[in-house]
Amino acid sequence: MGHKMRVRAAAILIHEDKILLTEFCGGQYYNFTGGGIEENETAKQAVAREVMEEAGFAVEVGELVFTLEYEPKSCAYFYGNNPGISLFFRCYLYTSIPPRVPSRPDISPDDPSLTAVAKWIPISELDQINIVPKIYNSLMNYIKTGVFTPSFWETNRCEMLR
């Protein structure tokens, strides 16, 4: 029996020394704004749609920065039974002034304790929060040099996800 592969597209959006992240469960962890690619939609279209839905503004989707593969067995099924691929794209605001992100979190209808809200996080504070996946070093290297080295990470490095 085959498994359904989940394909997710996410934004790496940096503006005025801040990065857009989605805060989950009141700050327990943060992830890059994004979500599943829908039928008849490209990965870049999905990123643009997700940023609009979650943060409320339009972005230009740039280059693919890195890819993360999730294979459930190698990570003790930490994120469920279905394998997945996450595609992370560099994104740019269409305006030089960042619009305000929503101040009220999305609340899961299945579990009200699960909340998510888009936030601009100062780059100087990234080392103080729990970012999933654990790409802090690669992200900081990009911020310092302005150059991303496209990467493909597999979850046999489960520390990337926890």
C-alpha cells in the first residue's frame, strides 16, 4: 500500500532586519510561512497564496533555496506516517513598507490549544526561538553573505526537525 506524499512550499521572507515566521502555540516553535501545494497549483503559486492567507500581503516568489525531505521511519514517525517534501523559496515584498500581519492567531478547529500567527521576528532574536526545521546556521550564513547555497536535507538528520 502506497503512502500519499505531502508537498509543502514555504517562504523565506526577510525585510528590514526581520524575517517572517509563523509562531505556533504561543511561541513553542516557529516555522516558515507556507503550506501544502493544492491541485492545479505550482509550488511558487502555493507560496504566494499561503503568504497572502497567513500574513495578508503579496510577495514575489524567487529562487528555490532548499528542500527538506521527511521520511517517517527514519524519524520515528515524529511528524506522522506520510512522507513529505518541503520546498523553501526566497520571497520579496511587493512594497517597501511591510503591511501589518494579522494580530489574531488561527485556531485549530480540532484542538483549540493549537494556534498559529504570522510574525516579523528580528534577525537578532532568531537564536532565542525554536525554529523548525533547524536551519539557523544556514539562514544566518545567507543573511551575512547574501548568498544561499541550495541544499537538500533528508530527515535521517532528524535534528533538523526537532
